[in-house]
Amino acid sequence: MNVVVCVKQIPDPADPGALDPETKTLVRSGKLILDESDSYGVEMALQLVDAAGGGEVTLVSMAPNDEQSGLRTALAMGAAKAVLVSDEALRGSDALTTAKVLAAAIGRTGQPDLVLTATESSDGYTGTVPEQIAELLSLPSVTFAKSIAVDGGTASVQRQTEAGYDDVQVPLPAVVSVTAGVVEPRYPSFKGIMAAKSKPLDQVTVADLGMDAGQVGWSGAGQEIVDVSEAEAREAGTIVEDDGEGHQKVVEFLAELKVI
Amino acid sequence: MVEQHEERIHMAVGKIWVFVEATGGEVSNTSLELLTKARELADTVEAVSVAGDAVAAAAGAHGATTVHQVDGTDDKLLGPAVAGAIAAAIEAGSGPDAVFIATSYDGRDVAGRLSVKLDAPVITNVVDVVDAGGSLAGVEPIFGGTTNVTTRFTTDKPDVFLIRPKSFAAEESGGAPAAVSSLPVPDLGATGAAVVTNRFVEEQTGPSLDDADIVVSGGRGLGESEKFEMVEQLAKALGAAPGASRAIVDAGWVPYSYQVGQTGKVVKPNVYIAAGISGATQHLVGMKGSKTIIAINKDPEAPIFSVADLGIVGDVHKVLPKLIEALQGR
Ligand SMILES: Cc1cc2nc3c(=O)[nH]c(=O)nc-3n(C[C@H](O)[C@H](O)[C@H](O)COP(=O)(O)OP(=O)(O)OC[C@H]3O[C@@H](n4cnc5c(N)ncnc54)[C@H](O)[C@@H]3O)c2cc1C
Ligand SMILES: Nc1ncnc2c1ncn2[C@@H]1O[C@H](COP(=O)(O)O)[C@@H](O)[C@H]1O
């Protein structure tokens, strides 16, 4: 069984970006790391391929700046190879363009049985890319998977819902987005990290995918920012150190609010 | 003769469709919020739903004149069918100028599929929709809600917005039940092949996170799974709903339905109490709209204190038991 995992490389959350005063978009430069949300998809894919007794895990990623460190982390976990679409023209791409690029890149990997993504990226969090990829590839999909098992040509997925969860059966090939909690991601071993350095990484441009640079990035976005403003801040509250009577402060406050 | 003046309020757009969701025949509150907002912006508001008859009264009471019923989804996921039906109507020229969809499980599926079918973008994470002079624009908070970005579409396609729950207050318009009419679903091919074989509904006791006047949430600072009992006891003493940060949901201490935040529930209670929660931006977006916030955390630098009206710098294992006892004694 061959599984493609979409993994996003994002700026380190410990080091947030800034808004470009000129273009009013988020500036993302420098080193990128593997989005933690995608480590669940990588782990799930490795376990499914293992259970199927054959096949491989291929990573697909899009980034504007040649960054490979996040992909190397996922390769170190055990993925076999990766496709990176990297092009300056991709800067400012919206979710739909991202999905088009990823769908085209998935096409380069052959015919996967399953495409995995996270439910939302940590820095973009539109949560629409997985379903857009599925529609672009004319595939069925199940979002918000909390467990996946594959038997022959069918995947059984538990899908989170408002009220609990649904059992869903989907014929393969399909796109499935996984939640944190679907599996516990492994840490790359030292051996894995060393092996990752020489695993095949196919870096391509937008043109290599047969797409037009004018259709991606800012020019392809189909939307424009008309205003950026400070949100109304909450007024500063009272902060007190618990001296053994902190709970009384809470009781008094609740009484003041007339909820007790 | 007195001249007849028809006073017409300027509306931003002609027609908005709202994807109206229901669980067990009960219309989701978020759907009613979206209908209320749509009424403010469009001449005509119509609903699209897979539960037509069940939602006709509530949708009508909140301003929809018609419910476009999408059939054949009983054992299916809603994304492909609903998006297919809306896209087909738009193609046929009978569609809306804008589509409002809630950031829900099915809502995101519908929006993603629809955007590809229309080859048009979706504006996501929207907390307000404004009139941008003849078209609509979506307001999206970024940087943990400290900055608002307003975006509008530059295409001639219908504007699709994915809107967060609790962004607006639901208000009735006093309208009659909406007329139910059928919206045909085109052939979905392989995209409609997923089948739901079972639906599990988790047991829930006490007030729900959505409606509770008070919410008490616990986080990793509780230390271990058993200690969540303190949160439950405090919630019980206050008639509150218990909630949680994602850290302890992922750790398996409590079910996912307790999660408050970006990927969980958005809550706006009168009082929100956060115990042992750091206040990561993804948690804050789910509770920052609460009227008053009380935080208990041992770290004076915890970001949760930046939104708290009352902050207690202290150990939850010391403060919570005393607080529960004091409240039970009242
Ligand atoms: C895409 C994405 C989506 C996410 N969605 C959500 C979401 O919906 N909801 C959500 O909550 N998170 C979400 N997160 C996770 C979020 O970033 C944080 O990791 C999470 O909220 C942290 O949970 P926590 O505050 O319980 O744990 P921690 O961040 O570990 O904080 C624990 C806190 O407890 C305090 N503490 C420790 N011991 C004690 C004690 N004895 N007494 C008092 N205080 C103590 C510590 O000082 C600390 O501040 C998301 C993350 C991503 C990337
Ligand atoms: N640039 C990207 N490269 C690889 N995968 C991505 C990219 N953007 C989004 N994805 C995948 O799609 C999921 C949802 O992303 P989003 O719609 O941005 O919230 C992510 O968690 C990833 O799995």
C-alpha cells in the first residue's frame, strides 16, 4: 500500500512572524520546521504501510523558499521519499492554490492508495486544503479521523462529529485528514536522522508541475485585504498571589457577578 | 397628494444562502446566528439543508424564506452532496451572491468542495462579515486575536465565507416557516463514495458547553487525569459545564467534546474559569469572548492572565479544593 502524506513546513511557533506593512501579508521567512499536526499523519501512514506488509510513504510539501528541514524530520521518522514544490512565485498562495499545487505534486508520485493530511495547519488553519485536494483529484474523503484501519480496498475511519463520532467506510483511493490523537508520533531515531540525509527528495518548481506562475501566489489569490486593524483588547484585570486565601477572592468575585 | 416614498434600506447583496445544520432534528445555534447576520446584509436569505422539514420553522423564524433541501445524504458525508447541489444551482444561474457556512465538521467539508467546484477562494475563520460597498468582506482575527484582517473577494464568483460559531447573536425575525423546495444533487462519481455505517452519540449530563452560563475548564496544570474530578466538582457546585484544553484531550483525560478552542468549541459564557491552562492562542480564540474570565495558574507569566479579569497566581491543587468547599458550604 502506498500512502502520500501532505506535510507543511512552518515557521517555528516559538518564533512568530510579522505582518509586512507594505503587502499586509504574513512574512514567513527563514527556517521552517515540520508542523507538529502533520507528524500524526506521517506516523499513521507508517503504521498503515507496515500493517499492509508492503509499500511506502511519500511526503508532499509546498514551501516558497527551498526549505527542507521539516521534510527531513518526517523522512527521519521513516518516510521513503519526498516531493517538495518550492518556488518564490508561491508566496502568498491561498488555500485553493495550495491545494492545486499539492494535487499536482501528488500526481507526480504515481497512484497512491491513500492521501493523508492534518485537519488544519498550525499557521494557516483554513482547514479546507484536505477537502480541496480530494475534490481536485475526484476522490472521496473523510475528514477529522480519530482512527483509521485499512482492509483490502476499503478504509474504516472513525470521524469526529459534534455529538460523538461516526463510523465511515471509504473505498480507496481516498483522502483522509487526521486529528492529533489518531496515533502517537514516534521520535526520529539517530539512525533515522542519518538515513534521512540521503533519502530522495524531488524538488520541483511551479512550471515543472505544468502550472502557470501567474495563477499562484498573490496574483492567483482571488481576494484582497482591505483593512488591518488592532482588535479591541480586554481591559487588564486584577492578578493576586494565592496566600492561602485566593479561593476567597474567587468566591467574592462570583458573588459580585451575582452568579452565586 | 402625498408623494409615496418607499423607504428601502440599502442591502449589501441580493441573496445569501446559509448552510443550515441540524443534529437529531435540532437546528444548530450557529446556523441561526448565520441566518440572523445574513438578514442584515441581503434582501433575500435562504437556507440549504439536508434536514429541510425539520429546520423549516426555525430557519423561517430567523429570516429564511426558503429551505433548499438536499436529498440522499442519510448515510453519506455531507460535503460532496451539499457542495455539488449549491455549485449546480450557481452554474444554472439560480444561486446566491454569497454563501455562509459555519466552521463545523461538515461546514468545512462543504466549503472546501464548493471552492474547487466554483474555482473560487473561501474566506475562512471569519468572525464578522461587513458591507464593503456592494460586496461583502470577512473579518478574520490573527496573531491570537490581537489583529483583525478584513478581506474581500476580487472574483465575480459568489463569495464563500467560513464563519466561526458564536460570532453573532441569534435573533428571531418573526418570519413564517420557510418553504421547503428540493435542490437537485448532480452525479458525484467517486467523490460521494464514503458511507456512514454507524453514528455514536456521547452521553452528556449537565449543561452543555454551548449554552452554559458558566464554564469551568481544566488543563495540563491539573497534573494527572484523576485530578480533572476537581474541575467536575467545581462545575457541579456552580451549575457550570466542564471544559478542557486540547493538551488533556489529546492525553485522553477527557473526551474531545470537552475541548475549548480553535479546533474545539467556541464558548461565550457569562463566566469562564480556567484552571491550570496556559492560555495558548488556540485556546484563547475559543474562550476570549467570555464576559468575565477567571484564571488560576501557578505561573505569573502565563498568557491566560492577559485576558483574565481575575487571576489567582497559585497551585490548583490548593486553590480548587478550598474553592469547592467554600461554594458547597453556601
Ligand atoms: C492547529 C492547532 C490547533 C489547536 N487547537 C486547540 C484547541 O482547540 N484548544 C486548546 O486548548 N488548544 C489547542 N491547541 C493546543 C495549544 O497550542 C496548547 O498546546 C494547549 O492549549 C495547551 O494546553 P494547556 O494549557 O492545558 O497545557 P500547557 O500549555 O502545558 O499549560 C499548563 C499550564 O498549567 C500551569 N500549571 C502547571 N502546574 C500547575 C499547578 N499545580 N497549579 C496551577 N497551574 C499549574 C502551567 O504554569 C501552565 O501554564 C492547538 C494547537 C494547534 C497547533
Ligand atoms: N504548504 C503545504 N504543504 C503541505 N501540506 C499542506 C500545505 N498546506 C496545507 N497542507 C496540508 O493541509 C492541511 C490543512 O491545512 P490548512 O487548510 O492550511 O489548515 C495541513 O495540516 C497539511 O496537512
